[in-house]
Amino acid sequence: MTTFQGIPAGAFDFYAELQDNNSRDWWLEHKESYQALVHDPLASLLAELEPRFGPGRLFRPNRDIRFSNDKSPYKTAQGAFASVQEGVGYYLQISADGLLVGGGCHSHSPAQLVRYRNSVDASGTGDALRQIVDAVSAAGFLVEGEKLKTVPRGYARDHPRAELLKYKSLAASLSLGRPDWLDSPAAGQEISGLWEALRPLVDWVGRHAAP
């Protein structure tokens, strides 16, 4: 594994071209570019960050088109995930738009959802989450996730944490575009700092919502 040297600008150009040429023939012709510009730098970055954020993995570049009307074979973004535990951790994505970082829990089983709602309902853990979410939002992150339109059954509509109870999954993300530091080794430190800002949220969902 080579030492992380940054994410080259060519990675974003690769995805800009892929958006206009999403075919197997184009991909095979540019597969070496994908390996050099996208896969290898991100794999090196995940290896560098693993001691602090857990083992990372790159998502497959192929789309699952079995049940989709869109038959374009390749994703127009490369995602990566460093996991603290199953389904909980830190996210990274590059596309033609640039870099996006995030963290949290993107899916809850029925049992996880019960634990999440019980923890939001309880004043101690619920207030702690509200403070975390407020801090993450103030830092510029977008708090997101699958969300009900109304408070779930069994909880008062005027519950003090009604908005948090509506979530079925909870995460936060920040789109950064193409910052100047991205194609240098300093990108590792910058991304690490952003993930650290999300650690309280990731830790909370890890303790109170994940298996």
C-alpha cells in the first residue's frame, strides 16, 4: 500500500467524463485511470485513517441495475466507508462535484429503530443527542436520514424531541467541492478533522441505535 499523497484533480475529471460516457466500453478503456486516480488514493487514505476511525472499504463501482429503469452500468461517484461497527461509521465520497464527507447510521432494523426511539425519548440520552445534532449543524453539516412526516405512533406530537423521533436513520454530511488541499497529503488531516467533528454523533448512534 502506497503512502497517501492526496486525491488528484483527475479523479473528479474522471467522473465528469463518466457522466457523459457511462458504458462498459468506456469504463474498460479508462479502467487504469480509475485505478490510479480514484481507487488507489482512496484505499491509501482509508489505510492511513484506520487506526482512528476503524477499517475502511470502497464500494463497488458497478450499479445494481436489475430493478432499475436506468441501465447505466457504473456509479457516477465513488463511496468509501470506515466502520466503527456494522452500519455505523464515517463516509467519504468523490464525484464530479468534488468531495463529500459524512458519518452516522444509514439504516436501522426494526429492533434498532426501537432502541433509537427509546433513547431519544429518554431525557438524558435524548437531550444529549439534541445537543450533538445542534453542534453538528452549527459546524455546517447537513443532518439527514430517512424521516417520517409525523411523530411515530406512541409518542406525543408535542414531544420535546419530536423532530429527532421522526428519523428512521440518522447521519450528517458536508459537501466541500474541490478545496485547495485535496490533492496534497494534507487532505488526510483535513478529512480526519471533519470526521472527528462527527465522532459524537457516530458514537451516540453506535451506543444507542446499532446492534
